[in-house]
Amino acid sequence: MNHLSEAAVRQINEICDRYAEEQTPLMMILSDIQKEYGYIPLEVQELVSERTGVPVAEIYGVVTFYSFFSLTPKGKYVIGCCLGTACYVKGAQQVIDKFSDMLGIKAGQTTEDGLFTIDALRCIGACGIAPAVSINGKVYPKVSPASVAGIIEEYRAKGNN
């Protein structure tokens, strides 16, 4: 989205229009944009600022504060590794390290092929099945470093389908 197309500008304007009557529409607008495009780059933040009157600095602060918003595109498969207390105590750091080693990226990064992104999450509410990993909403319980290769292969086999 380096340069917004006319269609993208129209769509973002439509999203802003949906919430024109709301007293505090920013979170709803950003959420809809994130769902539609997968990320919210500065150029989009500037357009939202023009439409809502909210300063770009405030929008940027919201986008960078909440982990579900992203400034950069994410992979097709977002691997959310829980590092909350229960998961961490049960070896989550070794699990995320194994994903990082096997994919050649760190938490917050996306593979060059655009297939995988690793996200370090603080808690996904799955403490009873720690360490837990979530991939596009599917939760994997009691993940061990030894099971990481199989999980990656499962998604590589799906590829870009």
C-alpha cells in the first residue's frame, strides 16, 4: 500500500463514513481497515486523520499501542506464540525460539515469501493448555519445540491455497 490507489482511498473513505455519527470512531475505523488490508501504514493514518480530524500522532499512538494493529503487512499465517506467565513457565520461549530458527525471522517479522509472521503475545487465555500457539485463530495446545516443525509443514503444505 505504498501509494494508495483510488479504490483504496474510496474504500477507506467509506469505512470512515460508516462511523461518521459515532462520538469516538477511531478504534472502529482502524479495526475495519486492519481487517480489510491487514495493516495500517502511515499513508492510511494520514487519510484517516484528514477524515476524522484526529491528529496523525494520536492515530499512530493507537496503532502502535494495540498489538492487534500492525504498521506492516503480516503473513498469510500469523503464528501467535503466547508468552504469558503460564505459557512462559512451561517453555513458551523455547517454542517461539524454535519457530524463529526454523523460519529465519524474529517475533514481529514476516518471511520473505509472505507466508508466515511470528507474533509474541502476552496472553491468549489458554493457560490450562500451556504453552499455547494460535495460528489464524486455530489454537495448538501444549506445543513443544519438537512439534514446531510439524506445525510449520502443515501450513507450508497449504501454501498459498
